Amino acid sequence: MRKLAMVAAAAAFALAGCGERPQVVQYKQGTYQGKPDQPPYAVAPYDGNKQKWESDIRSRSQNQNEYKRTS
């Protein structure tokens, strides 16, 4: 009984790998097939206001500057 269970388990493990399909990507030369990129300031809360986005990035980097925070 134990030998039959071991054979059944081995057969189950051997057959488990047979169901995998090949994962092949077909590339088209010269075309980008991913999602379209947007500039970071094009989404909310900036809605295309590049100057506000740049000033927020500048102030964020100044807040992370330890020298500025301790002086």
C-alpha cells in the first residue's frame, strides 16, 4: 500500500510539469507594445502643471537634506 502511494505521488509530480505552455513573446521591430508613458506631472494633483511639479520636487529634496534640516 505504501509503495503504491509513493508511485502515485511520483507520477503526480512527473505529470505536473507537462501542463506548462511555452511563454514566448513576439516582438515587432521598431514598435513599443507596452502602455503609453506619461510625464509625471500629467497626472493628478498637477494636471499638466509642470512648474508646480518642479517646485514640489525641489522642496521635497530640500526637506530630505539633513544639513538644511539641522541648521
